[in-house]
Amino acid sequence: MCPSASKALFPLPLNLFERYMLLDDRPDYPMTFALQARLAGQVRRAAFEAALEETVERHPLLHAVVDTGAKGGAVWVDAGSVGPALTWQGGNTPIDSTAATRIDLRREPGLRVWVRQDADSTEVVLSVHHACCDGIGLLQVLGDLLASYGLRTATGDAKPVLAPLDVGQLLARGRFTVEIPEGISRTRILWDTLKEAAKWIGRPPTPLGLSRSEKANEPTPPLSYPGILFHTFSEAETRRMRAAARKRNATLNDLLLRDLFVTCSEWNQTEHPSRPGRWLRINMPQNLRERQHDRMPAANAMSQAFLTRRAADCTDPKALLEGLRRETEAIRRWRLGLYFLGGLSIAERIPGALRLGMALLGRRCHATTVLTNIGEFTRRFTARLPRRGGRIVAGDLILERLVGMPPLRPKTYAGFGAGTYAGELTVTVRGDFHRFRADRLERLLRLYVARLSANIGVADRGG
């Protein structure tokens, strides 16, 4: 399965973030995440299977396994004839969330695919281990899969185009340009990194409140994997939310963050009014891709930025938005997510320190929640696909909807996602499969949607 260009790449040492993802992987909280695509039409099985094989060949880390016994440290090696697990089933057949999330990279590649069909529609679920790639990488894979399928089934001139990829750019997947502000020394950066780490440890965030039965970890009805709940705002509503953000000199992402902080605060005030908690923290993944990665196959080129606020800060939404606007602008401008990778690098230089730290701190709450805002989904595709009515056409299929979910760590009981497609904003939530009941997850999503909906009239009111 592995083409010659990819074979020359292996064995490939794992980079820092990939090693971190392996350390953070647990049987009950695996570092896997998913995309769920809803398509109009029925998939032709032979064409889809051929398209999947071609797509995996284009992305070497998805047909690789990890050799942890290699001299000098863990490396990626070619998985040989072992391809990604592909399961076909009826549209009403649930996917077992317990089995679906666990991927042992020592024995199997990090991609799994499910195709569920009914009379006139198809659902494709891609699940990937986070050591293999990030959300942008998985969107790239989905785009290639749809394009490859479309090339096999399209009629007429409106056919997809697969962009050339450069396997060699995977060697730079963990290399990033560090821009040091004028007048700031490397010693100062090291000191700031240590200060940020101390602040992160010294301000433990409050998890989302659980009900009594959830605290007791009583069994809950299983959700079909990936268990994503979502709400889609219309194109007009999305435009008005963007206009509301612009009135505050903010971005739509700033609004999403502000309203998520307020939602988490309100949720905890309702669940535990006597002990709502002091600190709230949102994990905001940051894309670190540069020009040197512009033709790179699916991989990780990201880090994490953490935004922390007192629960009391959420009582003044205007001031909260302004503070978040300034902070996210600094994160984007100076790529402050590199502080997180810097902290991991410092810990890894001390023999055993990173592994010990993960063991000691692995079960504590690192973030109240996570917000992964992917932006316009299809801009992350490197393949070019035709559209009809603003929606992607892949041969005899039309992409109707696309939602995703982040992996969740212990005590981050729910994670949120956001993205736009055909001009419509969709927000998603996925709960801890072990602790968060589906009915309460729906209530949490409704609370968030209500907060976001309040922005729609702001542009009209002028306030």
C-alpha cells in the first residue's frame, strides 16, 4: 500500500507533539477524534474503497504504525498490507463508542472509517488518532477522499482535482518559525514560558458541573459514535453574528469564546450555586502551518493556547469580549501556542520529567472545555471540488453537512467545535462518554446556542 516516495520516508522519528499525544493516550480517554459527513446519495462501494486506498497512499502517517522499541526513540514505520479499518453498515446501526475510540498505534494505523447508508443518504465517519494528524489534516484527508471518489463517479466536465502533495514536507511537520519581538531576549522567552506554566498550574480550572448520577459514574445509555450534537445557524443568522462581532472590533471566534465562557459559568452556577468554582479555562487549538507546509500530507502542525478567566469575569460580557479580543489577537500575531510546545520541550529535556508529569497531572482538569473553530471547512481541503448551490459535489454525491469533535481528557466533560459550510455556522458539542448524559448534553448545547443567538440582533440594534 505504501508508495515508493513514502517508503523512503520511513522510519520517521515521532516529533514532540506526537510523543505527547501518545503519552496522553489512555484506554478510557483515548486521543482520537472524528469527522462526520452527511452526503445526499448512495456510495458506490467499489469506487469508495478504491478512493480510500488512493487517499491513504497520499497521506503516509495514515498507513503507518509506531515502533516504540526502535533505538533512539519511537518511530513511524510502514504498516505494510494493514490498511485502515473500513466498516459498512445500515444507516440505523449504531457505532459502538467504546470500541471505536481505541486505536493501538503499535498494531494498527491510526485511521478508521465507517460508511452507514439508508435509501437516499450516506453518513461517512472518519476517526483518527491525534498522534497521526490534527483536525485540519483530517479535513484534508476527507477532501481528498471525496475528490478521489468523485473522479471515479463524475460525469461531464465538472470533475474534482487532486492537488499534488510533497511527502518530504512531513520532515518539517514539527518545525515552526519563532518570531521574537524586538527587544525580547531568549532568556526572557524562557522565563515567560516558565511563568505561563506556573500560572497554568496555579490556577486550576473548574470542570463543568455534573449531576449526582454523573458524579457517581452511573451507567448512561450509550451514544452511537461519534456522539456529536449540533446546531446550524442559517446563512443570514451567520452574517448577522459576524456583523455583531465587527461592531465590537472582534471576530466571530471571539464571540464564540466569550459566549462559551458565559455558558460554562451559567451552567456551573445552576449546577452548583454554592460552589460554582473560581477559574474557567478554554483550550483553543492553534494552527501553526506555514508556507513550508503548504503541500504537506496530513499531519500535526498545531499547538494549544489556553484562555483562563475568573467566573466573576463572565458577569460583564462586554468587558469579557474586549479582553478576549486582545488576547486572541496576541495569540495569532505572536503564535503564543508555541509556549505550550516550549513547555513540553523543556520538560522532555529532563530525563523522565514529561512522563512523570503526565502521570502526576494526567487526571487533573486541564481545561473546563475546549473550542476548536476550524473556520470554513472546505477551505481546509487541498483538493478542488465542484459545487452546486454552494455545496460540494463529489461525483454522484453532495456533501450536505460536516461536523467534527475534539478528543477529551479526564475532567473535561464536554468539548465544543465550530465551523462554517455554505455560509452557515454550525456549533457542535461532544460529551464525556463515561460521565455526561445525552439529555444534559443537549441542554448544555441549547444554553450555548441561546447565548450565541442573542448576538443576532446586535447588528440591527446598533449596540
